[in-house]
Amino acid sequence: MKIEVNQISIGGSILEQDFSPAALELEIDIIKFRGPIKARADVSRITNAVTVLLSLKATMYVNCSRCLKEFDIDLNKEIELNYPVSKREPKIDLDPDIRDQIILDYPIKPLCSEDCKGLCAKCGKNLNEGGCSCGTT
């Protein structure tokens, strides 16, 4: 998402764009996205600064770190970004900041539920679906 500083109206501007997670290099082995990332930027400018109120929405799907079950996590993030105005740079590229903000919300140890029992260490059965017959649980 690029902002033309000289095209920001006096009352501010609103930009909306859908991003492909692949275009921002966001998908990794343990985190995938269901559909595009929706971004909305409310942009305002004073003499020497541009303020961007950025809203990001997406649905990620991840594997539980205990039972390996796939589940969805909604990403709903609102942030404020400030940029100095420079005559040498008439455009502001928000893509790197959008990418960084999404990565900061990646779960470190995703759990499908707080009381997830995980897998049996011996036979690998999902203990959330009941006990196993290997005798360890």
C-alpha cells in the first residue's frame, strides 16, 4: 500500500487494499492464511508528518502445538504509524510496516484450547478424543 503524500486531502484520505499473504512473504510452515489480508488506512497530514491509522484483518490457520489439530485464529489489529514528510520521498510505502505488524502477532505456541491434552507420548493418539489403549494414560 503506497501513499502519495501530495494527494492526501485536507480532511484526510482513506485507502483500502487487499493483500496476498504470499506477496508480503507471510506464510511459513506453521502459519497459513485463509484468503487475503484486508487493510484500511485512515491517512492524515500536518505540515511535516503523516499519521496513518491502520486496521488489519485476516484469518490465519495454524496447528495446535500440543495435539497438532488445525484451527483458525482471527487477526484484528489496529495501529497508529507516523512518518516524517520529506520532499525527496513523495511516497510512503506501508508494505514493510504491514508485514512487520502481522508477524508480531504470530502466536508463539498456538493452542486449540486452554485445556488441550495433547498427544500420547507412546502411541500418538489425540488425548482430547479420549484415552488411548497403550496403557500410559
